[in-house]
Amino acid sequence: MSGTGRLRMAVIIASTRRGRFGPTVAGWFAERARRRGDLDVDMVDLAEARLPHQLTDHDEPTPPPVRALASRLAAADAFAVVTPEYNMSFPAPLKEAIDWYYEEWRAKPVALVTYGRDSGGLHAAAQLRQVFAELHAVTIRDGVSLPRYWEHFTADGRWPKATAECNTAVTVTLDQLVWWARALRGARAEHPYPA
């Protein structure tokens, strides 16, 4: 596979609660990614995925919602996880979604886009780095952190303000994600990842 071809990025909306802000952040991040011209974006909303809460045993059939999402994750060259921080961690539906899959994450880069109160989701990001490392995924160093995200609305209700720091962070994050996605896609094609 060519190192210069378009990349497929799955943007995962982790929050499933009513009134969530996740779709707003994910929509903004995806729009910025599409502007680049080298990324195809697949929006994965865990509220719509309806993954079962209980994992099956290895010899049991895979539930249809899990199979449906598996093909989308497997097709991705990179991931962007958009998550709030709840109680200094990330939401349970995201952990369930991560735990349903193994090979789909392996040797692929993950950007973390977090939001919350004062920490901006950095506690959730730190924990996600540990979880994805266990699955042999590569979380990129830089990400987007949105502390007190509600302060970044314009007077007419648009988000984010042009002066918000996230407008700079998103460019760096996408640059790093694309670099890792190209490098890892090439490496996987040349040498299968040792499992």
C-alpha cells in the first residue's frame, strides 16, 4: 500500500449520555480532519453502536452489533477518541467498546480528544494511554484537551471561538496522527505485527 494514499480515520464518540457534548466536539474535529484532504472520516457514535454490556466467552457467537462495528474499526488506519472525563476517568461505554476488540486496534495510532472541567479530560487521557498500550495501539503524544469547554462558545452560540487554544492543538494532533498512521500502515503491510 502506498505511503501517500488517503487514510481512513474512525472518530469515536465515547459519551452516550443525554445532553452530551461529544457530538459537537467530534463534528468539529472531523471537519478539521476533512479539510486536510488526506483523511476519510468515519464517525462512530457509541450511542448508536448499541454494543452489549456483557462480553461473550471466546467460544460463543459474536453479537451482530459487535460484528458490525468490528469491520469499521478494522478498516481504519487511525482512530480519534473523543471522550469526556467522568470522575477522573473515561465513560464505561468506551471501555466496553475497547474491550470487545483486539486486532482492530493493534499497531494503529490513536489521538485523544478530551473535554471536561479544569483538567480538560487529561486524567481520562492518561488512563486511555495505559489501556491502548495493552492492546498494542500507539497513542500519539499530543492531543486536544478542552478544559471548561463551555467557555469557548461565541456570543451567537458557535463553538469553538476562533481564539480557543484547541484550534492550534487540532492541527498538531492531526499532523502527528497522520504521520503515525502512514508509518504504521506501511509497517503492517511490509511486516505483520507480531502478536
